[in-house]
Amino acid sequence: MNFSSKRLLATVSSKRLSAAAIVACLALAACGDDDDATSDTTSPAVGATEPPAEAAEPPAEATEPPTGGTEAPSEETGPPATGGEVELAAGDVFVSGSSTVEPISIRVGELASELSGGELKVTVEGPGTGDGFQKFCTGEADISDASRPINDEEAQSCADAGIEYVELEVAIDGLTVATNPANADVECLDIAALYALIGPESEGFGNWSDANDLAAEVGSAYGPFPDIPLVVYGPGEESGTYDTFVEFAIADLAEERGADEATRADYTSSANDNLIVQGIESADTSLGWVGYAYYVAEQERMKSIAVDGGDGCVEPTPETIGDASYPFSRSLYIYVNTGTAAENPAVASFVDLYLSEQGLAKVADAGYVDLPADRIQATLDAWAAK
């Protein structure tokens, strides 16, 4: 059976990483991961190669979030009319956090600069959801992009520092499990298979077939796996995409089996989604996971793997992500420091723009899926009630 920005002024145009340079660097055995939020955090799987430490933090002019549009799944989705243009205030806004949400915030920041004649300057960086909340909860960032809700520890950190905030849902993402198009043996995987391949008990597995016994033990319907090298690429622990993958694919079985609720440690991780994509593309039998927009931007060189969450194999598409029939659908958020928004008109007007018709149009432009109208209204209501 087949198995299935850095800190970046919004006025600055970013350029794409040289794929050839990164792939070449990935092939160097001497390359290594860094150990903080702006670089790699774990060691590679058997047979895997690591992206170079210096490439994990490329210069601002050498990176670009994914491009390309994604249509809303139905007529019931998409931003409503706002009834007029947003009045933008001059000033500076600093956004940190999720590299998944980063492409949307960059585009809204570019729009803010364009509409304000450069008077509203938005700096966006994407070190990861966890690292973004660290800055946000110490008052270093005005807005925190997040690919998961704030957790209890982070919320307490904000409370201890006197930081009050509002959570605003802005888009829907489908966490995408992917491989190289050359990997014809893999088309669909279920949760048990992903646990057997990437979970905490898969440490040391250098071939897909090494996971066969574990997959059978945890009840996967997608074995046996082929005897081909298993090379895993994904985000590190600073990433909300890492946390969400653990929640979706690892946590339940790990708890049931008394194992750590974490992925295997021996894979190539990076805080830079572009490097994860390049890794997946560089190995014919790779396995990895990224936000949907990063897959869409590279879908000619990556192959998504359908996920069976119990109702059969489902591919990530705007429709399946939007209606949550794709098992790994998730919400994307921005968190706004309400005290700063009250004191700094630039922050408040940037958020007004973000939630306007023009701003929410950047969701699909970045490659994600629009919220349905009722959830957009809930976000608008939350912002109005701040």
C-alpha cells in the first residue's frame, strides 16, 4: 500500500534564499545547528545532514517568506467590507513571534508603509512563537505573532510583568507533512505512523523500515514502510509549529505509552522555515513538516503527505483546511499589547489595518486560508472590546 524576518522594515523588499547555496550547504557534513531561537536546536537523524549554522540566520536581504495566493474555501469566508479606509498614525511598530504568521504580518506592514507614505514603519521578525511570547511578555514587542494559543506559563509571565493583551485570530493554517516528490512510496500516513517515525520512541531510526515494528505496535494501518533512508526536517522547540505537531501527532500516544510528549531529538531542526523546506527538497526520501504557505510556495519541489486522522486520507487544501476536515488544521493569531496600543496610535492603527478588508486580504496573498465571516466578526468584536 502506498503511504500516502528577521527584523525587517516593511518597506524593505526581501529576496529569496539561493536554493542552490542552501542545498549545497545542507550537504556539508561539517555544517551544524545553533542552539537558540534563531538557529537549529537539535542534531540530525541518522543519514541526515544539517543546514549550516550561518545559514540558519541569513541576512535580511537574503530571505523571503513564501509567496502565492490561496483562495478562500467558500463564499462564506473572506474579510467583510470595513466601510472606509483606516486612518494610519505615524510611528514605529515592532512585531515578533511565529515564522508561520510572519508572511502575513510582513505584507500588512508593507501595506501600512505604502498607505502612510512611509510614516508608519513596521518591523517584523519570526524567531518562533515561544521566543516571540518571551519578548512580548517583557514588553519588548508590541505585537506577538503566534501559530498556537498562548500557554499558561507564558500568560503568567505576561501577568507578572503587567502586560495586558488581546488575542486576535487572523487566519487558518494546515500544518503540512511533506516529503520529496521522488518519494513515490509514501502518499498517506496516519497518526500512529507519524508517531512511529517522528515520535520519542523513534530515536535512532535511520530508515523508514526501522519504524515498522513500532508502527504495528501502536496500531498504524500504513505499514510496513519501505527500506529507504529516513531523513527528518522540522522546526525546533521554540516554534509553535513544533508544539502543534506534537499536539496533533505525538501527545496522545506518548501519554498512553508513558513516553515524553516530544518528537525524537535526532532530526535536523531549524527556526528558519526556508531551511526546513530546502532540507525536505534536498533528500529524495525526506520527511518533515511546515506551515501550509511554505508548502504552497514550493509545491513543485515538495509533495504533501495526506493525513489519516481516522476518517481516511485527507490532503491539505484551502477547502479541507478551511472546514477542518484536514486533521492538522489550526488557527493563527496575533496578540496585541493593549497598554501599548492605547499609548501608541501607530500600534492601534496598524492593528486596525490588519483587521480591515485590505489587511485580511493579505492572508490568502501569503498562502493561508481566510477565516469564515463569523470568526472574522468575533476577532473584530474582541479588538473593539479591548
